[in-house]
Amino acid sequence: MEALALERKAEMNRELRERLAQLKKERNAIILAHYYQRDEIQEVADFRGDSFLLAQKAASTDAETIVFCGVHFMGESAKILAPGKTVLIPDERAGCPMADMVNVDGLRKLKAQHPKAKVVTYINSSADVKAETDICCTSSNAVQVINSVDADEIIWVPDKNLGHYVQQHTDKKLIIWEGYCNTHDMLTVKDVVEMKAKYPNAEFVVHPECRPEVVEMGDFVGSTTAILNYCKNSSAKQFIVGTEDGTGYQLRLDSPDKEFHFATKFLVCPNMKVNNLKKLVKCLETMQPQIYVPPVVADKARLSLERMLQVQ
């Protein structure tokens, strides 16, 4: 029975992929997928990447339709950078709890308390918050962005864990918002100690959205893309991975001869995983749900994103 069920699923996925290929041509569409998406999404994506790489691709694509397989703030960023294009997301329920932890009113109050400070906002934030921001960043370029800002004081929102990491790499004073990623924040020192005992020869690679005490244990600390590149080029054959488990797809693709063990079974973002292949096909059939950002918000937010893209 199980074999039959797997066979039926494989056939259904084959039909969905064929339909998807047809729809992409009809809609002149490109599919962008974050590394945290399900394997079935990453398999059919035209481009896989982290928040920074996907933002760059959204800004430069010639496609008329962008299907953003990620969470809502990512689709918003694509729409802001490519306002003339149709931006779809397979499931509009794909939100980000960390992005919801910062609000415009709170940020404005903080800006009033620190009038000389510049606001640097992690891309994991709403369009409304980006519109109150001087410059955005991702985990790939956070340190470079902070050091590029012409101010000694920085209001940093919304991720306190990434903010703590960045603070170790700059002389600027960071005023850090108390947000965090629910998924990365679940990883504990105990989890890592247990995995290191189980796999003593493995290197521990960790995302800076994890807790500071966990990040300190890393053999390598970096963004999703940096982790992927490190593991691909490292001579090590075993890795304990401290980031969302969707990265396993690219890790295994890049290095089929290496072993990857996720530091805990809880490193799964339920919001990223709400998208699937069936919803992807349906959104291109119906051209819904579409991402909409009010022009007055988009114009302000675009400045903060464009400034980020200019930082080398």
C-alpha cells in the first residue's frame, strides 16, 4: 500500500511539474524559492537563494510575473523592487513571526528617543517597517551595511540574536529591538553538545539568528548562503547544521559525498513549509494571491532596499 501511495504521489508531482512548465511560458513567469522551502518547490525553482540573493534577482529579472516561494515579507520586497511586475505567493498565510515582532509605532518612538541614530532593518520585516528605515540588510551583508552607515548609533530591528552577532563586528553602538526567529531561537547549547558527542568529527555550522551562546559554539558562523558555500568547500565530511532544515536540499545537492545532521529536529519553519507544489501551480493558474504594497509605502521602502543592494 505504501509503495502504491508513493507511486501515485510521484505521478501527481510529474503532472504538476508539466502543468507548471506550461503555465510559466503562458505567464512569462519566474519562480524564486528560498532555501527553506520544501524540496518539491526547490526542485522546480528557476532560482534558489537566501533573502539577499532573491532580492537581487527580483530587482533584475525580465519576467513579467514573479512567483515568490518564501514568506510574505519576501514577496513584498520583490514587489517593492519590481513595482511593474505581478508578484504571486503560493499561500498568503506564509508569514514571519519575527517580522510581526516589530511595528511602526514602536519604531517611531524609538527613533524619537534616539534622533541621531540611523535605522538598519533586517530584511525580515514588513514593508511598513522598511518605509521607516534608512537602510535594510540581510544576514549575508549585515556587518557591511552597519559599517557603511554614516552614524555612530544604529537602531537595529527586529532580530536581537543577529543584532548581538553584528555588535561583535562593529564599533558602532547598536540599539537592539527584542525580536527573534522562532525557529532558530529553539536551538540550545544542550542540543549542540549532544550532537557533538554523537558526531565528534563533525563541524558545527550555525546561522547568526540562533542564540548568542549557541553561535559561540560554531566552527563556522554565517548566513544561509555562506553556510552552503562553506560546507561545499570544506574538507570536512560531516556537519552539524544549525539552520532551517530546508537547506538540506542544497547541501546534499552540492556535496552528495558528505553527511549533514541538523542540530535539532525542531529546525523547521512552519511558515516556509506552508507552500507546496500544488499551491504553486494553482497560484499561476488563478494569478492569485497577489502581493500588493501601497505606492506611498513602497516608494519609501524602496529606498532602504536599494541602498542595501548598493553596499558591496
